[in-house]
Amino acid sequence: MNNQRYLTLYSAAVTALLGVMLFTSGGAAGPRQQQLEVLDVQRINIREPDGTLRAVLSGRATLPGAIIRGKEYPHPREQAGMLFYNDEGTESGGLVFDGAKGNSAGSLTFDAYEQDQILQLVGMTQGSRSAAGLMVNDRPQRSIVQDLEEQAQLKALPEPERTRLLSERASSGYYGQQRMFIGKTNDKATIVLADKSGTPRLQLAVSAAGQASIDFLDEQGAVVKSLTADHLN
């Protein structure tokens, strides 16, 4: 077959293929739609026309690490679920879940800008223990990128030094603190309000037996005064 004839046949084939594609797409520009009964995949990325990532739906094995402004940082996750991203391609919350052998957990979170969650709806069971509720957290003003990039340095520290540093940071609220919990732990329904250091200072509780109380706590989290219905009579 000479080159001229080959090119002629190739051109005809391409033209026919384009014609079929145009016909099957309706001949009009716009979003293409497909109807499927079952879509069996490990991960789905949802992106804007410019490529900005806006959501990921994934199993545990393929759920991404922490993505900030389109850059992914190592961040192991043990759950499956869906992650949400803002206009800059930065993680801004998610819905994740897992469970096996009598344990289960699910969490819906909303993150501060380039930080961890400030609002979390969570439910979990671990054997005979359970907790479910709404948590509100403080987070630092710095970008979480600083903490993600520091992980390798922290891992390189001797164990005692790393433990001491992380303990100091936790007590000072370096990574943020839980300020409020509304929910149930085991058989007790509670509302717990904490100070900036994360220490509970006020607790409203109703026990499984129906005993209601209001507890006032000091800077160490110890109860200094407790009110029940008997005190109000």
C-alpha cells in the first residue's frame, strides 16, 4: 500500500469516527451525560473545569493525605469516606467512617481555613464504650502546613524528648483545644464547656438513672461545686 492511499484511508477513518462521536453526543456542545446502573470504582475525584480539586469519594486504601492548595502531604487515614476542598484546593472538611469487630466510628467535620476541624459531629463505639455528639474546637491562626512539614523533624527526635514536647504543646493549646461537647458518653448525656486550655469548667449532666447535675470545675478540672435538684429545693 503506497503512502498516498494509506493517508487517504486514514483520513476517511478519522472523519467517520468524528462523525460517529458528533452524532452520539447530540451534535451540541455542553456537559456529556451517561446513565449507568452500577459504577464500581475505588476513588472518584471531583474537579472544577480548571482542574481544582473540590471533593474526593474514596475507599480507605486510596483516600488521599492532607491536600493544601493542591499539594498533598503525608497524612495516614484509617477510614473511607468523602473529603471536601475549598476554592483553592485545600481540604475544608469531610465525612469519614470505619468499623469492624464490634467497633464503629463516623465523623462529619468542618475545618478552619488551612487548619484542622473546628466543628465535628461524631459517633463511635469501642466494645462496651460509646460516645456521640457535637464538638467545637479552637485552632491556631497559623497554616497547618507548618505542622505537616514538621512531622519528619518530630519523628526524628528521641522518644522522651518528643513526648515531652508534645505534652507541653498539648497543655498550651498549640494545636488547638476542644471547647465544647454536647452529646452522650456511655449512659450519661452531657454538655461540657472548657476554657482556652481545654480544661472543662462547666458540666451539665444527666445520668442513666435520671440524676441531673450542674458541676463547676477549677483550673485543674476538679469539681468545686455541684448543684442538683435537691440543692434548689
